[in-house]
Amino acid sequence: MSTIKTVYAREILDSRGNPTLETSIWTDDGFGAVASIPSGASTGKYESKELRDGDNNRYNGMGVLKAVANVNLIIAKAIIGLDPQKQNDIDQTLINLDNTQDKSKLGANAILSVSQACFELGAACNNLQSFQYTSQKYGLINPTATRMPTPIFNLINGGRHGAGNLQFQEFHCIPSSRKLFSESLEMGTELYHLLKNILIEKKAIHSVGDEGGFAPNLFSNTDAIELLVEAIETSQFKINDDVYMGLDIAASSLFSNGKITITDNKDPMNGEQFGAFLNDLYHKYSLLSIEDPFGEDDWQSWSNFQALMGKQIMVVGDDLLVTKKNRLKQAIETNACNAVLIKPNQVGTISETLQTIKLAKENNMSVIISHRSGDTEEDFLADLAVGTGADFVKFGAPGRGERVAKYNRLLYIQEFLQNNQ
Ligand code: PGA
Ligand code: ZN
């Protein structure tokens, strides 16, 4: 049996130029694994908390040296000698050591970096790739090249991720799930490049936002959807057949005193009015999915919306659920949504992430594995998605290295599965 011998965390940069952790773990018999951790900008109120130094003399207070020290000086002592394949035991050790509800003492960033590196180390000790280890260990699916997750491409970035004036955070193109992953990726890049040309022709800003999608100045959010329609219509693909559209409203950052103000509508709207507005958008554009249409505490609006739209579209809970099993349970009980966004750093350990995925699957909810707006060249999420049989991945636009690293890993896994079946 391999046991953990060395644990070493260091500070590296994420795609926004902010510090984050990279943790390496080795066993006594020479296996090793490395994990780095992403960071959100539109974070949900109920997420586990990343630990930042708050020392304004370094990186505007965003340094993570305290979290690094927590790994190297506190966590290392507690897990050296453990079997890296005992993921539940390791994660429970981390949870006990932190002993807060939101992992704020040691930092969810410190804890996840260790949990994830241990998971990858467990795979290495078995001479398995992480996606194979995930599927064998948790028995959620037997991956094949034709059952890969469908990519959700975020081609226009608004809200807190864009430099422009759009209120909605993300405007998606989603290939039909009957396509092979590699075909979907090619489609995503074709639409991405067509959209760029359209923005250039219109003399609109075509620089990109945090997730690689374009961040133009437009009059309204509906205009951004129209641009996606134009890109699709210029392409060889048929709208609502080969490719669909979706939105992430990220509404927790938009509602204030129960009302949302968007440039598409003269007056601020309450939850009910906004639900009706989105219903109209659905009828006009046949949207496939809408994420976070309401704030994270507005359970009633979610349930009303799910009753109205849940049969036609994916109603996706991100800030609402924050990858936590107890919040997902509440969503199931109140029938608040039918799809769950999975971001391991919202909860803080891989075991808890897998428990949430399992509960979603048991309740026939769609599962979407997601990056964060600040991310690294880490590609573990691709393995997690394939290994759990997730329905979708949301890894941003097919541009910017930290996004492409994850898509490239999926390409590799597809080829591997094609050659080994
Ligand atoms: P975040 O955004 O990583 O900034 O939280 C991603 C999302 O809301 O889906
Ligand atoms: Zn979101």
C-alpha cells in the first residue's frame, strides 16, 4: 500500500493574475500528483470561503501565503502516512481539522488543493487516469467516446466577467448532444470565430472577457442573443437542431430589494415579472438552458419558474446550490430547478462534490461540471466530468489557455476511449 510521504503547496497565479495554490503530494513509493485551484468573481453567498492574506502590500491583499502555510504546516502533518486512495477518510480529516461550516479557518482553497491532489494521487497509485479512477471508484458510469459530456461554450461575457455593459453574465452556444465531443469543439470554434468577424464588421468591441468570450458594448442583453443567432445563421449549423443557446443570468449579483434592472426593459422587474420576461425570451429563441435566474435566497421565484419552464428547459442552480448536498436537497424538496452546476471549490472537497453529483443523478437532474472565471491550466475537471458521466461541461469559450487546457484534455480522453474500446 502507498502512503502519503510529502505534501508541498506553493503560490502561483490564476488567469486573472491573482495568486492561487498549487499543491503537490508524493507517496513513499514514488507516485506524485499536482492540483491547482480556481477562483470565482460572482461567488455565491453560501460558498465555502477561500482564504486570502488581506496584506495590501502584496497582490492587493489577494495573496494566499496563509493558505499555503496551512497546507505545509498544519494539513501536511495530519495526512502524512494516510493511504491516498482513502478519499473519504482524507476529506473527513480535512473537514475535522478546519472545523468550520464554510472551511474559512484553513481556507477552502487550501483544503481543496489537498483533496484534489490526493484524488489524482489515488488514480496514479492505481496506474489509472483520473477519469478511469473516478468511474471505477464511484461506479457512476462506464465512459465511452460517444458518451462524453456536451460542452457549453460561453461566447459572450457580461456581468462581472465582461468589460462591456451587459447585465447577464454569460451567453452560451450549446451543440446538440448527439455530436461527438470533437465535432462539438470544432463547432464551438467556428461560431467563436464567426462571432468575432461579426463584431468587427459592426465596429463593436471584440476583446475578450474573463472566460474567453467576447465582451462587447451593446444596447441590451437581447442584442447579445441576436449576435449569437447571427453567428449561427452565418455558419453551416442549424439553430435549435445542431446548436442551441443558453444564458447564465448570475442574478444574485443583479437583484436588489427584490427587483432586477436590465437595459432590455424600461422598468425594474420583480421575480415574477422577470420570470415572464425569460419565458418570452425562451419562446422567441428556444433557449435550452437558463442558469441562476433568481437570487440564492429567493426559493419561491425558483419554484415558480421551474413549474413554468422546467419541462421545456434546463433550470440550472449555481449560486443557489453552491455544489452543497444540503442545498441540493432543499432544491429537490421545493422543486426549485432541474440541473446542477458543479464547482468543487464551492464546497471544498472532492468527496463532498461527488456526493452532490450522486444525489443529483439519483433525482434525474442534469449535471454540469464547471470551471471558475479565474482559473488555471488545471485540467482535472475534464476527468471528473467524464468519470462521473456528467451531461455537460462549462469551460468557457474555446479561447484562452486555461479554458482550452480543459477542452484539450477532453479531446485526449475521447481519442483514448476510441483507441481502447
Ligand atoms: P464565477 O462565474 O466563477 O465568477 O463564479 C461562473 C458562473 O457564475 O457560472
Ligand atoms: Zn453561474
